[in-house]
Amino acid sequence: MGLVACRRCARVWPGSARRCGRCGHGLRSRDVMALQKVWALWVVGLICYIPANIYTMLETRTLVSSQTNTVIGGALELGHHGDWGVAMVILVASVGIPISKFIVIAMLAYGIRNRSFLSPERRQLMHELVEYIGRWSMIDVFVVAILSALVHLGALVSIQPGIAALFFAMSVIFTMLSAMCFDSRLIWDSMVDDLPPEIRPKSAHPQADRANKPEEGATA
Ligand SMILES: [Zn+2]
């Protein structure tokens, strides 16, 4: 596969080299564990996303009353008060974007070892989009943090972040790590034959698979 760079000292070696001649670090062109890491972080992100929606995101205490809101509950309540614009922003940022990210990352990871109905160009674009959106996904958490820092009128009103804010932040972090672990070069590798078996697509190149297997009559 042409050239391979050492991950420790960045010296470039021919693709067949197994060890860096300068620093002794083992050389490998692709991380064969990349997909496992992507799936593991994806699952943790999804698990964190469930309590982020079930538990309290915002706790508002006034002199006479105390109110707790989940993300969706709070957005719907804003809608009932006529603020549908703000409610839509909250719903898109805390439901629409995270769920689309889960779906896109799963599609990308699944498409590496199985046939994907999307072209490599389109999958590359989707990966870049997910990585770009990642940094904007904490908007909910920022809003809660700013509100609870600003609204501290002593005994009159106080806004406290709920436990869901922590789970939401964790879910965003794990989803970002999952997208970062995804090596977009794997998308293009389905066009190359000499890959380690751990990351080679199952059926993209049947003729190459046949060529790598020993001939049936050879051992007889
Ligand atoms: Zn090196």
C-alpha cells in the first residue's frame, strides 16, 4: 500500500516495513481496532443519551414554587407558551442532531465491512459533516450552564442544572470520540485489495478473496 508513516516519529517507510528503523516503533498503515473503538464509543454515547432525556435538565426554584423540566418537556412547555421558535431550536439541537449523528456514524461503520448503498464520496462528506457538527453539539449544556450561572437572585429565583445535563454532555463527548476514531480512509479501502482481514470488506472483492485462499486441490 505504498508508504506508511511511523506514528511516533512520523518518518515515512515503504509499505512492507514492519518496524520503524529510526525509533523502533511498530508500523501499521491502518488501526485494525478502529471499528471496534467506533462501535464501543457509539454504544456508550447512546446509553448516556437515554438518561439525558429521562432525567431533569433544569430545576427552577422560585420563592413560592419549584419546577423541574426534562429537555423535551421544557421545549414543549415553551411551545405551549407560544415560543415555538425557541422550542424548535431546542428540539433540533437536543433531539434531531444527536439522533442523526448516531444514525450517520452507525451507517458509516456498518458500511466499511458490508456493502453500502452510498458512494464513497457521499460517505466521506457525511463523515466530515458529523465531525464539523460535533463541536456545536454542546449548545444545550452551554445554555444550562449560562442560565444557572446568571440566574442567582438569592432566595427569589435560582436555576440549577439537573443530572440530565451531565449525561447529555457525556453523550456528546462519546459520540464525538466515536466519530474521531472512525478512520475515513477505510471508506476508500474497499477499492484496495491488500488489507488486513480484520478490516477488509466482506464481499467487495470476491475475486481477491478467492486469490488469497489456498487452492482446494493444492493440499491434496
Ligand atoms: Zn519512528
